[in-house]
Amino acid sequence: MAKTMQGPAIFLAQFAGDTAPFDSWAAITRWAAALGYRGVQLPSGDTRLFNLEKAAASQDYCDEIAGVARENGVVITELSTHIQGQLVAVHPAYDAAFDVFAPAVLRGKSAARQEWAVEQMKLAAKASRRLGLAGSVSFTGALAWPFLYPWPQRPAGFVDEAFGELAKRWRPVLDVYDEHGIDIGFEIHPGEDVFDGATFELFLDRLGGHPRCRINYDPSHFLLQQLDYLAFIDIYHERISAFHVKDAEFRPNGRQGVYSGFAPWIARAGRFRSLGDGQVDFQAIFSKLAQYDYDGWAVLEWECALKHPEDGAREGAAFIADHIIRVTETAFDDFAGGGDAGLARRMLGLDRDVAEAIPRSPK
């Protein structure tokens, strides 16, 4: 059977806030539905919207959360654990910066912070199962990222050591997700050790091809590093379990190229844009995903240095809806016939009369 993508949906992380309608689960789901969204991707660590510990332990709470969303016209597509996943692996150079993502009592305690992050990930697996979800989205974290550009040269075995340790930290988490029947779609993202196809393969190889290690596909990150985001789908479509619909543009000049991260976002050669304002070929992407029977959600992740987020959210719902391809269940040339089961053999001359095919002996 042909499969059609689901959507539009919206990732709530960039919109949750301390003012209405972004400060409560009931209000933000009503807001999303009013814009035309059918699904919401829920940041599991935002306590204004969700209590992860309670969700992992209580089916009644999960039923309540899902019920409020349903009554307001949307469903939960996935839980996001980007923040917690990031803290599973943090290089010491980033300790101070990432401490703000952990509870205050854990700041300055990297080992305890990592343990907390791992436990959070496991809670999210349990909560996802109670919510009836099939997958989640996350980050891998990073140990080797500060050494991306090899100057001075990295010591022998450096990459193997880094990805071996990364897999060692994630394998027990992925096993818990497997027990609960939940995928983790890792967002392939600069700043993580898994930032392109080659690094995903390094990670997956050291995980022994773990079945729950999947991909959250986001073409914006690939455009900014000048990676072929359509060929990526051809190569990795069997591992893609989630889709962030996010636009970007890359406009190099005489001063900046791919490495322009010291400039503010608005002045970079590569920057994220609202849907339709950038250079990503979404018609080709939606066609590729339809070709490979992707039937997960198309989820807006809004990040733009120029446009107001509420305008980006409003425009994004229609943009995604207009790009989703309702996959055909019949071939366009079915009208021309060809349904006769024996026609192929007759056309190939394989069912000719036996007497006609074998020459008779002369009398």
C-alpha cells in the first residue's frame, strides 16, 4: 500500500514561553491547531508544558495530556529530548555553557549531570510508550566536535576513541528504547559529533547497527555545510524516522564561507530562514520522501534571524500542507490496460501452440 506523510506539525520548543498562549499545554495546543497544525512535537524538558517524570510513571497523566491535545485539535507526534541528549556527552570545553540546561543542583558536576541526562532519556522512552508514540527525536551530544578541523593534527586513534565512547554511553539508552518499542531519531546537526552521513555511519557502526538508532532529517543543516541533502535521502531513507521542515540559505562572499560562525546569525553566509524564504528545494525533498514511503510527520522547526516567529508559524502550516504529496494508489497509465495475467507470456511468445512450435516429420 502507498504511504502518505502526516502533517503539518510544529515543534513547540521555539515557541514555549512565559506569556499566553505559549505558557501552558492547553493554550499552546489551541494556538497550534488554530494555525492549521494537526500535530505538535513536544519538548519533554519544558515543565511549563509537560512533566516528564510524571508521564513516565502515570498512564492517567499521559491520557490527560493526550486528551487535552486531541480536544484542541492536535496530536503529539514525538517527544523531543534534544536538551537531555546533548548532556549525555559534553566535552569539558562546553561544560559551563551546557550547565544551564541541567537542574541548578547539578551545575559544575559533570558526572552527575550526565547521569541525570541518561535517566531523563530513559524516562522519555517510558513516557513515549504510555503516550502511544512510535519514536522520539534527540541529539547525540559531542566529545570530538571541538577538534573538527585537524590542526594541530589529531593523535592516532582519536576518532575511534571518541565514537567508541559515544556509542558506549548511548547503547544502554537505546536498549531501553528497544524494550519499549521506541525509535530515537537523532538530528544530524553541527555541534554534535554526528553531524553528517559519514559520522552517522561511524556512530551506527560502533552501535552494531542498533535498530532504534534512527535519523531526524533536517535539510537546513545540510545546506549550510554544502552536503547533498537529496542524495542523503537516497542513502539513508531506511533510517529516517522523523522530519524537521526547516529552511536555510547559504550566500558565501569574499569575506565568509561555511566557517562563519563567529558572526551573528543575521550576518552569516549561512543562516536559517522561515519556510519559503531560503534555498532548500522542498518540492524535491517531499517527492523523495514520498518515493521511499515515508509516512511519519512533517514538523516545522522555526528558526529565522529575520522574521517574527508567529509569522513563521502561521506561514509554515500552509507551506507544509501544500507540499505533502498524497501518494497515488494506482499507476497513471493503468487506463491503458495490462491487467491480463497471461498477457506478458503471450507478448513474449511463450504460450504458442505446442504443435505449432515443434516441426512435424514429413510423411
